[in-house]
Amino acid sequence: MTGLVLTGGRSVRFGSDKSRFILPGERQDMLLRTLDLLRSVPGVDRLAVSCRADQAAGVRERVPAGAAVVEDAPHEISSPLFGVLAALAALREPVLVLSCDLPRMRAELLSRLVEERRRALEKPAPGGELPLRTAFVHADGRVETLVAVYEPEALPFMEESLRSGNWGLFSAIPRTRQTLIPCQDEGAFINMNSPADCRRAQAVPLF
């Protein structure tokens, strides 16, 4: 399984490239920090970064040796669907996706995600259909599509979604082909849409 960091967003609200942001008291920027986090998850044996074409040269200079850099296909619409699709097409194996702007995410949660995926694959749904996405779901029904495992078999569903003019990563995968895990640690999913969000995230106690 590949641990994939998504960095293709334009960080408009943040005001600068979030992947280069260094949390107070730390030395690594968010990209390298997130790669290290994925590396620590049992079952992840490769690392990759998804980025826009105009980011690729700078990303390649920063990532550790052996980490793949996957460029999104050129597009006008901003959607993480392009990054996940490009990675599945290039890597042809399951990817544990993690956006680079989650300062409170923990290895234990990612390990649980990988373990729940393993269990779901061992016990397929009636009819033999295996899950295409394993993700956390909040009490209000929101699915964390950017903290999830995607199977390579999800690729044709994503391609068809784009052909239909649907850019949403959530709706690209049928509900019946997902394994959803109740989220019990809301603080871990606070993302950095702005510098104020970063300060708020750091103030939230971890479980």
C-alpha cells in the first residue's frame, strides 16, 4: 500500500502554500511531517505525493528519496478527485490518502483505517462486492474522503464521474462500495484552512 499525501490545493484561504507551513515548535513543514506520519503506519510500504504540475519540481526537491511524485492532469476545477485518480492510475495499488493540512492527525487513527479495510476485504458484502473506499464518517454523516484508503478498482468509477461532469470525490464512489468507520476523535480532523485554524487545532486536546 502507498501512503499518498495530497498537496494539490491552492491554499487560497491560507494565504500561502500549506504544505510548506511549519507548525510552531517543529522543524519539518507539513508535507514532510505528513510523509513521516504515513511512513509510521503498518502496511504502508511506499510513499507518494500528489501535486499540480506547477508544483512538481519544487516537491521533488523536498521529498525523501524513493517517494513518488504524481502530477494531476491539467484541469480548471479544483477538486481532490483529480489527485486521487492520478495516483491510482499511476501506482495501480491501494493508496492511503491523507491531506497535508491535518496537524492533529495521529498514526493510531490511520492504523485503524488500514485494519478496518483489511477486515472488510476478508468479509465481502453479499454478492461479493469489495469496498472501493474505507473512510471515517462523522456523527452528522460527513465522510472524510481525504483520510481514506482507495482501491485501484475505484479508478473506473472516478473516470466515469468525471465524464459525467461530477467533480466530487465523495459522490464518485457508490455508497454501497464503502466501508465507513465511526469517527470518535473530532479534534484529529481539524484542518488548516487559515492560520487561525492552525492555532485552533493546536489548542484542541488529543484523545
